[in-house]
Amino acid sequence: MKILFTLTLLFLFASPPKIAILTYGKSSIHARSIQNFSKNEILLGTNEGSFLLVSKNAKKPVSMYLPKTKHLIKEIRDADKNEAYLFFMQSNDSSHLLRKDWEGKEDILIPFTHHGKPVFLDGLDVQDSLGFLLGDPVDGDFALFRTLNHGETWEACPGKVKSQTNEAAYAASGTTNHIIGGDFVFVSGGDKSRFIWSSDLGQTWKSYSIPFESCPTCGAYSMSYKNRQELVVVGGDYKRPNEKKMTCFYSTDGGLTWNESIIRPNGYRSCVYYAKGVYYACGTTGIDYSTNAGITWNSISSENALSMTADNQYLYVSCVGGKILKLKLLKNKDIKKGER
């Protein structure tokens, strides 16, 4: 009994992970797009339409040597890269994709329309030659685009996904869509939340419901995964950031069925990220982690956070006020050596 009591105290009063702060801008700036870029730098896309590299060393100044763009960008919600290009996704009522080559010679703004109308883009994922771009519904179906040639050309996905009443996708952190094992997958929210996927590069689509609460600002805001079978989705209602119910669901069968977390994240969450056997979720009321695939969550911080990325050692969390939190990745003893 004494040993058990001592272990309980150690659990309750264990010190939180040490957090360093990387400051890159003024209090009015924030970045919903954050990507691990290199050994020494993080790539950000900001609410002011700028993109920049930030040093991972808090003692060094912000790196600013990325080639600038001649185009006017209102806001960047997502960014990605492959061996040929850098991509920056602009999200507003008339969205574009900025494409730059690695040598800084190309600076192209690619427009996207659906049924001949402007599109609000929500998320981008690029893997080698493949790319999957997600936009809100226009005239009754989602705006879905793909590239099969490293982003040289883009086209509408051949198959259509009809939207339900008041159903859309969220661009809160650019993590509503992914390419997983060659499958195009995304989650939706609003009055209807769904997990939607294609196993043939957008030719045909299937979907299953995720039991989030139904309301115009409710539902799935972000998805992450260990593999094609193990998936975690977070969200809730950003207008009720302290509400914990129905903020996280997990699947162990590839999205066919979904279960709510037993111990939930500490409120609405805009981003979930997987690294070395641990899921991290962040939102208005803080940052949480789960070592059991989203079944239970523990709080790390109460910082107002937007999105996340990681390298082999650290988690980087983009927060309001022009800053990034840097903390060492947690270790999951249950993760097998060699797993992602």
C-alpha cells in the first residue's frame, strides 16, 4: 500500500516536460501551417500571408533566406514539399496554391475553381509524385484535386463526394486530409461529420459517419494516424473551447467504426499529430497527449495552440502571439522498435 501511494504521488506531481519558446514575430502574427523543414529549421505559413524559416535553436535569430514571392497572399493555412517544389496553400474565398521550385526561379500562383466557382481550400498533402488538395463543397459536392506528377499539373479528382446539409471541412491546421498508404482520406464537420476515403486516387469514394456533435461549428477538425488502420480525429466546437465531450474519436479498423475517448482532451482541439507512438492534440485550451491511440489523454500545457509538427527529438507547437513551443518528444514504452 505504501509503495502504491508513493507511485500515485509521483504520477500526480511529476514535473511537466521542459518547454522552450521560439519567438519569430509580433503579437498579432500566428501560423496555422507549421512543417518540419530541415535538421535546423521549421517552415511556417502565417495569417499575414508570409512564409519563413525559423531556427530550431532559440538562441539563434529567425532564418529569412527563403525566396520571397511576387504574389499577394492573404493567409497561408498549409504548406508541403516534395523533391521538385515547395507548396503554400492560401485559404480564403478565392484560394490559390503558390508553387516555388527549390532554386527560387519559379514563382507561380495556381488558381483552383470548382464548377467554375471560387474554392475555399482546407488542406494539402504531397507525397513524392502524388498530391491531394481538399476544398469546401461547391454546389453540392466537395472540391477535390489531385496531382500525379509532383505538382506540375493539378486536376479535379474524377469521382465526386456529395456533401450533406451544412457539411464542410475545416482549415484550422491544414490536417483534415492525408495520403495514407496511397489512399486519399479526409474528414468533414458541421451538421455531419464523416471519414471519407478513396483507394483509387480519387476515382471512387466511400464514407462512414463519425459521431461528433451536430452544429454549424462542430465536428472533425483534424486527423492523424499511425497507419491506415489506426486513426485519431479531434475537434469539437471552437465556439465552446472548454467543452470536453465529443472532442476526440479513434478507429482501429481503418475508419469503419469510431469510438469516443474514455478520458478526453481538455476541450476543443484544432490539430492532432502522431510521433513515435504518441498522439498529441492542441487547441484553444492547451496541449494533450495520448500513449494508447487516443483512448485516454493527459494535459501538458494550457497554452492557446494552433498546429504542430515534429522531428526525431522534439515536438514544435505553433501558438498565438508569434511563438512556437519546443518540447522533447515523450517516450512510449509500448511502441515497438522500428515503428513510425
